[in-house]
Amino acid sequence: MQELLFYFETVPSSVRSLFLISGLAIFLSLEALSPLFQMNYNKLKHAKINLTLTLITLIINLIGASLIIKVVNYSSQNRSGLLNLIDLPIWLYLLFGLLLLDFIGAWLIHWLEHKVKWMWRVHVIHHTDPNVDVTSGLRHHPGENLLRLTFTVLAILVTGASLGLVMFYQTISAFFAALTHANISVPKWLDKPLSFIFVTPDFHKIHHHYILPHTDSNYGNIFSIWDYIFSTTSKLEIIKLKYGIDTYMKNEEHSKIKNLLLIPFQEYRTPVGGKFEE
């Protein structure tokens, strides 16, 4: 396992990019072979919107990578963080590290984005997607990427995680983003038992149902256990799923890059069931 961490500490960014591209290609193929839903939409145009949002935030990601390295070096030099309090066996270090990074750097910020009004206004862009597929995991406003970066840095400071652990976590996180958004059919006998520990495709897609209370549930990124611990799970028959968000159902509102970028600055819309009502 030490070799695994060393590998991810030294792996070139080009190889990590190859992991991401390969993951997208694999799940795109699976979507064609075994789709969950037969969705009538222009897949290429849809992918262009989501990938464009990712490219817009590329500069944030580059700055973020530099900041993460500095924070990791600070923790390493000062032996700070929970993981450095005692010498753990490598497998426990890896397990606890992944759990804590996932909780602070993903679950906690995601939960806050649904509970704090100004954060929700930025995050809602992710929920406007009416055709959730593998590229939907890349559909984030630049402002949200800044929020996610902030909590990733916080997670590193709290845990004192090494660079290898952080890079390993981010690689797994990217894989799960592709897996859980992919429009693929997973057998119930496999998806259900796994969903008690990990975020599975069916578990996460309930989060993309267009109305409350399902929108405000199933926040998990890699591990679903945080949702079970904090009682933030909900259930819905997959066949009843309707993607999107009830406040932005018009095509011109969720399928135009300019409007998606401007949503946080537009007048707030209260969803059915109430959320941050004035």
C-alpha cells in the first residue's frame, strides 16, 4: 500500500488526465450498451455544455493544484493533522484518510451547499441537468469549484494527509463522479448492498430527482455511510425519477452556458416545498 501512495504522489498530471478520459470513455460505452433510461436528447450537445463548464474552471483547478501542494507540504513539515497524531498501520492510514477527506472535502461542503442560500445559488447549476449522464459529474459553476477547493484544503489541514493520499483520493473521487452519474443500468442485487457503504449509481441519482425532499438527500461522494450516519438518505423507485430542478425546467434556462453562469446572480427562485423562503 505504501507503493500505491508513492505512485500517486509521483504520477504525472498527464497520466491522471488519461485516467479521467479513459473513465469517461468506458462509461460512455456502457451507457450505449446498457442504459438506465432511453433519453431523447442530443448527447453531443449535452456533453459540450458540461465539458465547457469544466474547461472554464480549468484555471481554478490549476491554481488549486498549486495550493494543495503547499498545504500538504505545510502539514508534512509541521506533522499536523489527525493522521499524524499517532503512527497508524498503512492500511488504517489509507482507510481513515479516505473517509475523512471524503467527509470534509465532499459530503460536508455538499450538505452546506443545500443548506446555505448563497451556496445553493451556485450549486443549483449542477441540478439543472435534465439528462443526467456521465458528463453530468463535470457540470459545476466556477464558483462551486472554489467552494470545493476551499473544503479540500480544509480537509488536508484537518487530516494532515500526504500528497499521495490526496492524489489517490481525488482519482477515486473522479471515478465515482463518472460512475454515479453515468446513465447505466446496475442490477439491484449488486447496487443495493453496495449502497450501504459506497455511493452507487441508483443511490446518487435519487439526489437528482427534480423536487424536494429527494433533492436534499443522498449527498455522498464516495462513501454513503455519511448519509446513513446523519440520516440524510431518501428512497425512490428509479422508474419514477425525473431529472432536473423544478425552478429551471425551461430548455433555454438549463441548456445555455451564459444563463447557467448567471444563475447565481439572478433573482432567487423557491422550489416547490419551500427552500430559503423570504
